[in-house]
Amino acid sequence: MDGNSIVGFYILLSIALYVQGAKKNVLFLVADDFRPNIGVYQGLNLGPNHTPNLDTLASQSMVMKQAYVQYAVCGPSRSSFLTGRRPDTTHVYDLETYFRNVGGNFTTIPQYFKNHGYTSVGIGKIFHPGLSSNYDDPISWSKNYHVSQAHHYGHSRHSHSWRAVPDIERQQFPLVDEMISTQAKKSLNELATAGQPFFLAVGFHKPHLPFLFPQKFLSDIPVSMVDLPTNAYAPVDMPDKAWNNYAELRVFNDIAVFNATGNPNTTLPDNVVKDLRRAYFSAVSYMDSLVGEVLSELKNLNLMNDTIISFVGDHGYSLGEHGLWTKHTTFEDAVHAPMMLRVPGLTDHGVVTNQLVEFVDLFPTLVDAARLPKLKICPEESTHVSVCTEGKSMLPLMTSPNGPWKMAAFSQNKRGKGIMGYTVRTDQYRYTEWTRFNGAPVFKPNYSRSLVGVELYDHVKDPQENVNLAHHHDKTDAVASLKKILHSGWRSKDTNPGIIG
Ligand SMILES: *[C@@H]1O[C@H](CO)[C@@H](O)[C@H](O)[C@H]1NC(C)=O
Ligand SMILES: *[C@@H]1O[C@H](CO)[C@@H](O)[C@H](O)[C@H]1NC(C)=O
Ligand SMILES: *[C@@H]1O[C@H](CO)[C@@H](O)[C@H](O)[C@H]1NC(C)=O
Ligand SMILES: *[C@@H]1O[C@H](CO)[C@@H](O)[C@H](O)[C@H]1NC(C)=O
Ligand SMILES: *[C@@H]1O[C@H](CO)[C@@H](O)[C@H](O)[C@H]1NC(C)=O
């Protein structure tokens, strides 16, 4: 056999061995507001790397280095990836709306596993909590959902944007994510002996604001390791609508004292920027340590070879880049998020892909990895179709990470009632149109009306998105072709070859 056929033989062999095995469990891990601050993503200068547990997981997983959420806000993003449908199908653009009330009675990832003989158990933050998910979407789970209540560590919810919590205080009031990992370990022990495959979803609240973490994590990241962003200004020629005034951070008492307006090209004092970045990185290390605890319990129970592990952050995050904080934008920092998938027998030695994947791809991939009946692509109008997807299985990328794949990743973000930013990422560019949007019952952009703003960033020359080139005369052709991609959307066979309609 020549080199290629040997490789081909081993690929077939590994698929054959893999298909033979028994039903695999799924451990579904989600972190909140977590940009790809993991060792394997370094080179993107996201900050100091202190994630030993996620690094280990990454070395046994397929890491999607260019994964994009469909909407950089928790509720809309989670509604989208948990149903495998895009925001204009779920009709969720905010933190108040429940997809079953406005989009359709869609089958979610945990619900699909439950319907196929799995015990599905949820802990912590998986759906956006409260009314917006009818309290964690009870229909998705086989057992009562485990909600852990956070203690506020202050006189009110908004006293501190960050805090290193001393051990003595933690002993009295455990941090919420510690309660979640403790429950996760307990559930794993129960599920391990229950004799049914399980789908266990564990959602951590960190590194979301307020950045609260056990004291020791702060000393692991000395101030000297923390840089100021090199681009603390709004992109040149940025349209107004692209901005978000990060009220979510300014509302904290320790930030409000600086009277920041949140307007473009205003900023917080340098020492505050550094402190916030340091606190975020500390909260990341803390969350990483809890992921480690859950994974070592899985190992102790001897379930590593029988369990598919998925890890995602629900969207990206700005930490002072462009002078911006938090999310609610269509910038790369907000829509680029970590995603990795460990499938025993397929990703044991680690696979990295730079293909443009979308969070809607997670549902069909997990279904394929677990060898459940494949999901069909949703028809244009899928309100009454309970099981289908608007994503694509990434399983083929595990054996061929550079194989044929989509050429674009789509995201969006709403501004007020009638304006939506639609953005597309290709290999080279991010292109965004701020356009009139027809809400209920249409849920579509009206591209025949004049645009409110246009952005074009060249990621080869300007990975930080500092200069909007949309109106540059030598970019006319690029804009025209990107406009076509954006308007024809994810269903187009030009950008999504091999899509089966
Ligand atoms: C939603 O679908 C589930 C089955 O998947 C069904 O049990 C439930 O009654 C439906 N809810 C509504 C409001 O139709
Ligand atoms: C912000 O600052 C940049 C860099 O100095 C400048 O090019 C841009 O026009 C400014 N934007 C606004 C909205 O003031
Ligand atoms: C913020 O505004 C308050 C009330 O106007 C003022 O007393 C305070 O000095 C201001 N703080 C800063 C840092 O400018
Ligand atoms: C898990 O699978 C790998 C590769 O298939 C094998 O080498 C290893 O011995 C297995 N571990 C256990 C604990 O069964
Ligand atoms: C889109 O905008 C155009 C121009 O304002 C208008 O004539 C048309 O009715 C709009 N289409 C929809 C579906 O709202």
C-alpha cells in the first residue's frame, strides 16, 4: 500500500472500530461568556494561558479553532445551538423570549437524546434561566433540573465587578460553580451505575460578570502578565450601529464611579482595564479547575472511553479591545468562541481544524457521533417541524480536518426594534451589513432598503478589525462578492457545498 492508502485504511479501520462499540454517553459542558482563552488557541493573543485541564481535553479532542456563534448574547446563542437553528428561526433575540413560545416547539439536543433512550440530566446554566426558558426547559430533561443559587458576595448583585473571594468566606458561602461541579460529580456517580446511557449537561456561570473566584487564582496571574489591549479605539470608519455601550459592566458600583459613558473612543483608566482583564483570566482558570474536577471524576469512574465530551463557551467577549467590553456586537471578539469535541476512537490523538464552523453544527455532530438517527436539514419554513437542523455534522472533519466544508459562517445582532446587523466570516474577511429588519411575523431583513451601515475587515492584514474597508475603492469587488454570500445565506450551495436540502 502507498502512503495514501495506508492513511485511508486506518481511517476506515478507526471508523469501523468506532461503529462497533456500545452507545456512548455524552458529557456536555458549557461556560458562560468565555472567549477562546485556552492554550491551543494561543497565537490569537487572547491573554495569559492558565487552562491546564482544557489543554489536556483539547489534546484528546477535535478543536474547532474558528467556531462562530450565531448571536453574541447568551439567550439567543443558547436557544440557537441547543435547537440547531438560527436566530431568525428561533425568533429569540433577547434574554426574555422563550423559543417554544415564539419559534416553534423544537426538539433540543438533550431532548433528542432523551427521546432516544438516554437519561438526560441538566445542572447549572444550560438554557438561559428563568422565564426565557420556562425555567430550564423541563421537557428537555429526564429528571428534575439542578439549579444552584448564587450568593452575591456583597450588599447587592452589582456591588463588585470582580472579587477574589477569601477561603474563609467561601467556606460559609460556596461559589455557585463549585456547587455545580459538586452536583455534577454526584450525578456522574449515580448515572454510571444506572445501566442506561446518559446525556449530562453541566453549565458553569464563569467567567461571566461579576468575576468572582477563589482567591488563589488571582496570584497565579500576576499583574505583570496582563497587557493592555493594543487597540483601545473604535475601528476607523466604524458605523454607529456596530457599537455597544457595555452597560452590563458600567452598572457595577466599582465601575460606575468612573462616570464612563461607554461611547466610542472613551475608556476606563488603565489600571481598571488591567484589573478587569486579570480578574477575567483568573475566573477562567477557576472555571478550568472545575472542568478538571468533573473530568477526573469521569476518569475515576472509568468512563472516558465510553463518553463523548463536548465543551463550548456560549459566545466570545471583549476585554477592552476597541475600548469595548462584554458582547452584544458582531465583531470577531464577540462571535468567535471556543468549541471542542472529544469522541473516543476518533479524536484520541487530538485534531485541530481551522474550518469555519458554526454553533448550529453542534447538534447534528453530537447526534452523528452518538450514532443516533441523523437530523435532516430544516425546510425554509420549519415552525412546525420539531426535529431538524440548520447546521451540518462536523464528524467528517475528525478524520479529514481540511476536507470539503462550508466557506462562510453567519452571525447577527439586533439593534432596537427594526435594525439587524448580519455578518459573515470567510477565510479572509468579516463583512457586516446593518440593515432594516422586519420583525414578527416575517423575521427577515429587508435588503431592498438602504443600509444603515457596512463593515469590511481584512483578517489577513487586520486580524483585530481596526480599519473598516467597506468604502475603499479597491475593495469594490470584495464587497460585491461578500454581499452576495451574505444575502444568499447559509443554504447557498456556493458557500455550503454538499448541503442536502
Ligand atoms: C411540544 O412537543 C412535545 C413533544 O415533543 C409535546 O409533548 C408537547 O405537548 C408539545 N407542546 C406544545 C405546546 O405543543
Ligand atoms: C476613534 O478613534 C479612531 C482612532 O483614532 C478614529 O480613527 C475613529 O474615527 C474614532 N471613532 C469615533 C467614532 O470617534
Ligand atoms: C463622577 O460624577 C460624580 C457626580 O457628578 C462626581 O462627584 C465624581 O467626581 C465623578 N467622578 C469622576 C472620576 O469623574
Ligand atoms: C481506551 O481506549 C484506548 C484506545 O482505543 C485504549 O488504548 C485504552 O486502553 C482504553 N482505556 C480503557 C481504560 O479501557
Ligand atoms: C422593503 O422595503 C421596500 C422599500 O422601502 C418596501 O417597498 C417593501 O415593501 C419592503 N418589503 C417588506 C417585505 O417589508
